[in-house]
Amino acid sequence: MGILGDSLEKAAEITATRPIPKSAGAQMRFLVKQHKASTKAVAQLLGISQRTVERYLKDQIKRPRKDLAARIEREVRKRWQPRVREKAKKQAATQTGIVIETRARFGFTAAPGTTDDGRIRLITQHLPPAYAARLFDAQAAGASEQQLQNIAAEGLQEIYFKDRGRRADGLQVEFTDIDYMELDF
């Protein structure tokens, strides 16, 4: 995934109300439970042998390699508290909206005589629930990073630059060269 997709995932992870299991054995037990007690499926998911998964389950192995530890934690985080995440997403999409903080290059297409040179800007902006819903729906439908960026750019264009239609009529914003982006909902 890209910067915006990863930011959406990270924002969803933050909504968890309980921390993920700490030990590798507990994390592995959680993954096996999620895959309906199939150690083979978990082994394929993590790229390790089924026997290695079984050793983690019995706490025969306590500390995984760094790369494996990162894969295990990533897979646990993806599946941790899905109902809490969905509730937070639903609330953001219907009531509260999302906050985007980004440092990126913004360029403009506007009326003649105005400056349209792109420049790096740091923007923190609340977007209404309609844009949050569009982002979540696009992500669920498997939208590309560029499509997600276009939705975010449209939201920033309408809310930040055009001030909900009160100024800069006809302005088109280009959202490129994203340095970083954080989302919160």
C-alpha cells in the first residue's frame, strides 16, 4: 500500500481499546485462533513452517527473528479488535469525519494572473464525514494509492483552499510529493 493507505490503516489501529498480546507465543495463538485453529494457514501467512508455528504455540520458541517478529506483529495488528475499528470508521464516516495532517507539494490551476507554482505546505485539516466515507469505501473496494490521494486532494481543495465554496471559485488543486501524512478519526 502507499502513504495514504498505510495512514488509514494506522489510524484504524490506534482506535484499539486494548493492547495487542506481547509475547510471540500469545500473538501466534491469536493468529491461529483467527484462522480457525489452522497452523498450516498461519505458517503460509507468515512464510514459516507449520512445525515452527506449533513450537511458538507451545512456547518452545520465545523470541522470533526480527523480520519474523515484525511480520507476526503486523498480522496481529491487522486482525486485532475488528469490531472496535469498524465502529470507529462508521462513526467517522457518519458523524465526526477525519483529520488529515500532511506535508506535501500543492500546486494550483486557477485564473490567469494568480500564482500556481507548487510549493511544500504543512496542512492540518478536518474533513467532513462525507470525505471519510469516500476514503473508507474506496479503500475497501481496493482503490489504488492515486485514487485515495485524489479523494484527499478533493477534500483539502474544497475545505481548506476553497473554504466550502466561499472563495477561490474554479481552483483545482494538485496534491503531489507527499512527505508524510497522518490521519485521525
